[in-house]
Amino acid sequence: MQRIEIHKDPEKILAEVFDGLHSGGGRSSIKGGQTAANKALAALDIRGYAKKRSEVLPVTARGASVLSPYIRHNILSLQEVWDSVSSAPSYDKEKYRDELLWQEYSRHLYARLGTRLFENLRFNQSWDTEGNGWPAGMACTDFVLDELNQDGWLVNQTRMWLASHWSVRNGKGWLHGQEQMHRELIDGSRAANLLGWQWTVGSGSGKPYGFARWQVQKRAPTLCGSCPLKSNCPIENFPADQSLEALPTEPLLAFDPDTKKTSGPLTTIRNSAPEKVLLTIDSLGDDDPALAANPELPAVFVFNQKALAKLQLSSKRIFFYLETLQDLAERRNLSVFLGDPVEFAKNNMVAVTHAPVPSFEKYQNLAEIHPYPWLKLPHASSVRSFSAWRGKLR
């Protein structure tokens, strides 16, 4: 277990500690940390969101809030963001809250299905070849990829463009494409990214999203005019309609036999007196339930060395985590390590907030387990679609 001097310059930390544990890519202009998150939330104005949420260019026309990196890591909870728009115009509020519910839906789905979400859910999207589904040369996809590589963040519209272009247009396996996107996104969540790709390429819905020049001209009209392929556009027309083969029904999509396992504890489980609070990548905010319940205890975060070596995430994500931890260290006694968080929890008496991800099951010997801050509690009914899931919410 290697201790990280968290107060150092993040550039030095990256060079000294994380060599070989990331794929490069610089640093995002979206700053990590509770202070930055609170500032962004205070400035949130969703008036016009319903009309502008899908705009790409000019950047000033975009309606996206860019809060997703903070939401992904529960620096801002979904409930907090939900409440913050209560006085917005009703149509904009409805559309914005729909997006928050989609994030919650992805979390419920992942919590219930676990690693099954890495496989085709409802329809057989059979393109399983590896390779690059984003060939260079088109101004639209080149622009989006530049934005992804530079800032690690994209509006939802361009995420759909890339997913569709990779699989529907170029016939590459969606799982490989989502892995590349997940590596770069600083809001990279397995739940949201897997769900988004499944629905865009049709394996979750049976209706692939067709990416064509029409969307670019509508959402980013300046790109086509500057494109070297404007007179010979590879996406001039929509791709041919595809009829995907329905898969046998996954029982867990229809019914959850164990909602207690899916949701995690709804009240705090106290097995012994904790000596530290262990933070996870799924809950890094000042209001982390375990952190808030134990204000006198020192906090700890452990970068998962084995996982980082395997995933080779962009350095933008590492920087975002470091900035978040540095900001927290200004208010709490915080120690940061590189090693194995599961092993740390096994050998120390820690309080931790439950995370609705498969890997949380590896944790043992936890002194306290605090409830995850759900926006809506998981239910046992169908999650085959967003509308089916939403219709059963309480």
C-alpha cells in the first residue's frame, strides 16, 4: 500500500505514482471537487433546457448542465440536483428531471443485473468484431472525438452519434466501443455508459439509432460546411433499417426476487465501532453518508491499483479524482493510498457507504455500512424499458 502525498501538485502525483496506470490524455477543463461542484450547481439555470438539450454547436447554444461528472461520483446527489430545479419552468423542469431519472434507471438496472449488463439485453446485436469504428476524415465525428479526448465530456447527442457510428454504421462490436468511450469520460459510469450504448445500438430496445448527416446539419450546422467530405458524405443517408433478433427474456428484467440485495441496506448496519471512513469512487462528496455520520473520524481513499492497470483510464479521470480529493482534504483529515481498497477494508475498521455495483460485494469485515443515496428506491417490477421502470416508481 503506497501512501500518496495528496497536497502535492497533481502533475507531480500523476508522474510519480500513476506511471503505467493510465492512457494519457492530459487534463480536463472540468475541475473536480465539492467546491467546483457547488459553484456549478449554484450557477445552474435550465430555462430553455427542453429546446436546447440536444444542441451541439455553437457551444453557447447548448442546454446541457455539465453536472454529470459530479453526479456520477455523488459529489452532487441526484436528489440535490432534482431539488435545485424545483422553481424552473415546468416543461424544462420535466425534461431535465427525466434525464436525472435516466441516470437513476441506469443505476437500478446495473444494481439488479450486475455484469449481465455487459451482454446484449433484449435483442441480438451480433457485430462482435474489434477494431476502430470511428475512422478519421468526417468533420462531425472528428470534432466529437477531439472534444472527448480533450475534455472527457460530451453532450448526450454526440454520445449517440459516436455509438451509432461505431456499431450501426461501421459494424463494430458495441462493447469495444463503449470501453473506449468509458476510458475517456470523466463522468464514466459503467451503469450509464453500458445502458446508453445498449439503447443506441438497439440491443436494449430493438430500434437502433441511425446517425446521418441530417442530425449534424440540425445540431451542428457549421461542421458540414467545413468537412472535406461534404460532397461525398459517408453518412448522407440514414443506414438501412435493421431488424434485430429478439433474445430469450432475461428473468431479472421482468422481476427482481431480491430488492434488498439490489438496493443495499436502507438503514445503517453497525457491526462494530469504525476507526476510519473509507470513500469509494461511487461516493466522493462531502455529504457521503458514512462521512457525514462520522465527522470526527479520519477519511481514507484507496486508488485501486489493479483496476487502473487493467482499465488504463485517461489521465483526465485521474486528475479529476485528485482534484476532488485535494478539495476534500481542505476540510477533512484525509489519507490517500494506491493499493487494494478491499484489502484495506478487510484489515481496518471502516465505515463505508454502500455502492450499487457488483464489485462492492468483495468488501468484508466492514464496521459500518451506510445506505446509498438513491433518488428513487429500487422496485421489484419490470425494468425492460425506462417507461416500464418509471411507471412503478413510488
